[in-house]
Amino acid sequence: MRHRPLRHLLLGLLALAALSACHDKDQQKEAELSGGATPEEAIQDEVKLIRAGDFAGFWKHALPPADYATLRTDWPREHPGQLPGAEDRAQFEAKMKEFTEPGAEDKLYAEARPKLAQMQQQYSDQLPFMIGVMQGIARSAIDQRKDMTQTQKKQANDVLDVVVPWAQQQAWFDQAKARQSIATLVATARKLDIKSADQLQAMDFDTAMRKYSAGYLGIKDVLATYGLSLDQALDSVKVTTLENAYGYARVKIDYVLLGKPLSTESTLMQQDGRWYSEDLLKNVRDAHQRLSMPAVVASVPAPASSTHPASIQTPASDKR
């Protein structure tokens, strides 16, 4: 009897040890689910998740566990999803109702059919030129983006150079393709199941990822209707490591879009034995730092001599 307290203590320590071991195994398993064992594997796994429209899985794989937890926590503040005003909210809700009500496919196609015929007559000859003008505007917007690296800008412009000729040759006013696309958009709107603008603002991370997935898969199907297969492009991805030293790797990503070979480069960094995109990690960490700044500091205007609004964050970034 006198040894019972000691026995209870030993049993308690064993139980704690078992729980700790289970917790460590869970943490190890969670860490292994994120990143890649090699730089090539990290990119290839992310491509597979994007192809499947699994954005929740993508972020869980693309970030270390701690950064993934940070992203989930910051999401409601980083993506409030609030529409600007009452008029915009009303228009949004009216459109969602229009695309989800019973018989929406037939009703929308009946409305679109005469408009397509009219546009075919009026704009078929002008459309290639109009798309070319839009290409110039898009290229200028890309070049002026301060949140894109030169590599990202080059990739975006390379994609434009392939997509624009395809768009200029498409039969955008084709009745059969329009009917198929409308059916896809209606099905997508019903899967989204968003009836009010307030739902956008109230979405947490998990809900947002499910909605993004439904929207992405719908858009992907519409593009495929007109001959642009994102699945084929993603299936063609090949990754080659160009450099790997001191915990950083530079890889080349080759892929084929609309029959045209394209390539880009990406830098990955190693953390806890796993590989992650340096740009994605930086974006998530910078966003968290920005959201963590006191409101009074974040609202201080940049000095008159400054030409870049981000200069007010330099002291905070130096601490990293």
C-alpha cells in the first residue's frame, strides 16, 4: 500500500511520455507532409495539387507547419472579402441569384444567343486588334508591378505572348461553345453556394479554399472548352535543379502551353530538412509582419522624400 503513490507517479510519467511521443510523431508527420524531400519534389507536388484544385493542400504543402498556421490565422484579416458599397453588393447578389436559380442555363443562354449573333456581326473583324491592345495594357501593368520579381514579370510576359495569339484566333461568339460554357459557369456558381456578399466577408481559410477550388475548376473547364487545357500544361512540367548549395536551390521549370515550350526559374530554401519556395515564404511572413504592426505605425505616411511606400517598413524588416 505504501508504494501506491510511487506506482501512480510512475504510471503518470509513462502516460506523459507516451503522449509526448505521440505528439512528436504527429509533428513529424505534419512536417513531412509539407515541403519536398528535394527541390524537384517540392515543385512537382505543388503542381499536382494545383492541377487537382486542392488549394488547402497546396498551402499546407508549400509552407512549413508554423507558417501554415500563421497563414490560417491571418487569413480573415488579410482577405476580408468585403465589397465596396451597397450598389456593388446588390449587383453581386443579383448575379449569383441569376446563375443559381432553377433553369438558369436555358435562361442565360436564351439571353446570350442574340447578343452573340450581334457581336459576331459587329466585332468579329475588330476582335484580334482589340485583344492586341489589351495585351499592351496588360504588359504595361505587369512591368509596373513592384511586388513582382524580374523573373516573375518575364514569366507573365512569356505567357501573354502565347495566350494572346490563341485568344485572337478563338471563335468567342460560337453558339455551341457559349452554351457549354454557360452550363459550366452555372454549375460552378451552384457549387460555390454564395448567396450574399456577407458570406464573402465571413469566410475562414478552410471555406475560402473550398470556394477557390470550385471556382478554379470551373474556369479551367471553360478554358478547355475553347482549347486551352491547363491540365496539359501542368502535366508537361519538368523540373531541373541548376544550383543547390548552403540551403538554397535554384531550379528551372519547363512546361508546354498551347504547344509552345516555356520555362521559368524559382529559388527554394531548405528548412528542417524540407524544401520550400522562397517567394511564397517571404510573402506569407511579410504579410504577417504587416498585419502585426500597430495600426498607428502602419498608418504613418511615408516621408516626402521617399518614393516607395514600403520604406516605412525597413526598420521592422531589418530586425529579421
